[in-house]
Amino acid sequence: MSSANSTGPQLTAEQARFLFNMNASALRSEHQLTKQVIGAIPSDKADYRPDAVSKSAIELAWHIVVSERRFLSSIAAGAFDFTPMPRAESLRTTADVLDWYEKDFSANLQRLHQLRDEDLLKIIDFRGMFQLPAVLYLNFILNHTIHHRGQLSMYLRPMGAKVPSIYGESYDAAQARLAKEGKA
């Protein structure tokens, strides 16, 4: 089975499954890093924003997690649903958002693992801008999450928080390690 669209190459079922496995693994890894960055937001600084036009830290964290939900559930459903998903009143703290994120991410990723090859190859329209096989949106959400997680990590020091290691040891993690070794 192959899938074609006017904006991209044809994919075979084997290629789609390969892309799925590769990106699902990356999603699990990035999920752990994203949780670390969101978890580093000081509870008393969740409303911090570097500029009046910027999202607050908790708003940006919510944007990341709810965007992942939208993409993962849309891939599973075979169509995007752009119904607004505001943060519930019960999700007041970053700990609340993290708890919701963990449960939601796990459930959505599990749903994706049940998709058939033809589901991964199904062309899904994204706001009239892209018409891609479902599996290609996994890379899209990876890029989106990494982009906004980078923004959020830049909020941390001005909030008085430590930046966790992401793709290598952060300055703050190095300082903690050196202090532990008695070298700081």
C-alpha cells in the first residue's frame, strides 16, 4: 500500500511503520525532557512572563502539553479537531499540569501503537496548509514541542530556577555536580 499527496512523496507501509517506531521512541525521550523543564518552574513563579506579549510559564507549559494531545489524538482519529482546549480550573500548578501531561501522553501514545499501517498512511489535512500522511505529523509535534520547550527553558533562570540538563549537562547541573564533588 502506498500513499500519495500533492505536497510530499509516496510512503510504503513499511516506511510508515519505520517512521512511526523511530518517532514514537523520540517522543518518549522528549517527553521525559519536557517534564523536567516544566517541573523546574517554581510554583510561586508560574505566572512569570519575560514580556507583556509572552505567554506566562504555566500558559506556555499548557500550550506544549495540549498541543501534543491535539496532535497525538488527531493522528489516532485520522483528522484534526481544533476545538479550543483551555486549561481546566483544577490545573492551577505546574505539578497539576505535569500530572495531567503524564496521564494524557501515555494514553495517547498507547492509542497510536494500536494504529494499522493504513491509519499511518491516511492523508490528514492540517488547516488547509498541509495534507500529509498521519505518521509525518509525529515529527511535526516533536519539532513543535522542542521549540516551545526551548522557550520555556529560557524562562527558568530569570525566575530564579535551575535549568535541567536537556541534550547534555546544563550549567546548573554541572555546578551541582561540581559542588557534590567538592570542586565548586
